[in-house]
Amino acid sequence: MRIIRLTAFLAMGLGSIIAANAHAASTYAQTKYPVVLAHGMFGWDTMLGSVDYWYGIPGDLRDNGGTVYTTQVSGLESSEARGEQLLLQVKQVLAITGKSRVNLIGHSHGGHSVRYVAAAIPNQVASVTGMASPVKGAPLADLIVNGDKAGEVGTQVLQGLGSILNFIAGGKDLPVSANKSLVSLSSAGSAAFNAKYPQGVPKTACGEGAYQVNGVKYFSFGGTSQVTNVLDILDIPMKLTSLAFAKGEKNDGMVGKCSAHLGKVIRDDYDMNHIDFMNHVFGLRAMGTDPKTIYRGQLNRLKNSGL
């Protein structure tokens, strides 16, 4: 049933995208293949009818000629389960647009999802871009997974929060599992995932991975700040979660600088925290750093690469 509804949603989205592109301000982000955005943990497409996960980013890309689709998978689930859900939606985008390939961009846990899809259908994926994605795991997930009784309580709290978010974001028919999500994002879980899907994963602790595998180009971006705007209510949680990292380890509050590396590292030290890569809360960020510019620049990079 969800696939039928999603197909209708994408069909309507295609019409709006065509209309937007017809009046695009420029062709700066006009890639050869459509772009599919995959959200991270606790993510959504549009919540309460107006709150977008990717605040202002898809619209900006479309204004600059991009053909962009947002997706929705389980906010909390295993990397493989989320990847399978995304795979179905990518196939629908391919069918609706008539294009032979797509460019995939994943934020946070969405980076695992897009890598899964690229491994499953490499001939239909032109590129994979990880935005603050924990390729080698997240310390906070390790703390909860290995936290005994306290970890169990933390997991139950996340399960409840995930179920609520899934419901208000229109994903009530999607499975929710905080435990599977945390295990997937732990160091051990990420290592197991990387062993199955090694494409683009660096072989050294803080190096780059293969730039191209099976015809798919791999890119990544990351940040190293936690508090970037005093008005942003989520900066404080980012500062607190950063305490899970070893002293002196650079991170964005959730993902370490080196853990975000995948394929060609475009930049890994933006003055941005983990939430800033979604352009939330409502565009509050550090002065001189605009997430929309980063995404727009990446699409221009893909365009210039013939993708």
C-alpha cells in the first residue's frame, strides 16, 4: 500500500519539479541525472505538512536547475532495512523520470542507505555523496549499545521518540527499531556493514576511499563544530553528545571528522554541526556558512562531471 501512495506522491512531485525547472533561476545545479535525498536517523520528508527535513535545500537546488526528490524511510531501523526501503523509492524515481541513473545524497544514517542502494544497483547509480555520515560508526551509539541497564533505558526512550516522530511525519506504517538502528550505527555494526559494502570506504583511519567503484563516484563532506548559533536550540544537545568522543577528537556533535570520510573527501572541517547539514533549526547556523551553498556546489560538481 505504501508503494502505491509513494508512486502517486512522486508522480505529483515530478510535475512540480518540471514546473520549477521551467522557471529555474539558473542551470548551476542542473545535473544530467535526478538527485535523490536520503534522510538520517529520526528523519522524515515533510512533518506536520510544512516542516521539511532538508530545510530550504531542495527548493534552492530546483531554483538552480536541479531535479530533486526527497524520500522517507524508517526513522529508526537497521542500515539494511532502511536501504531496502530507499531502494524501492529510487526504482520508482527511475521509472517516473525515465532516466537511467540517479545521484544519491545521504545525510547521517542516510549515508548507509545510499551506499546500500549503490551496491544493489550500481548500473543505475551515478554518484553517492555522504553528508556528515558515520561511515565508521558513532561513539554515542557505542555508549548506548554497550551501556547495560542505562543503555536499555536509553534505547527505550529513543524507541518511543522514534515512534512519535514516525507517526506525525506520516510514516506510521514504517517499522521502528531503536535497537537495530543503534547497533547499525555502532562501531561494530558499521564495520560489519562496511565489510559487506566496502565501496568508497577508506582503508586507513582517516584517509580517502576509492573515488569510483563499479562506475559509481563517491564523495563526502563533514563538519567539526557543535555550537554554531546561540539561537539554535539544538546546539546544546550537539555539545552534550560530543562528550561521547575521545578528548581532542574533532566532531560535529554526532559524527567524527574521520568517520565521515567516504570516497573523495571534498571537505571535512566545515563550521557546522550535525543538524546544520539539514539546514536546521530553520536555517540557524554559523556566520559565513550556508548549507544550501554546499549542496548546490556539489550538484554543480556532479554536473561538470557529466553526472
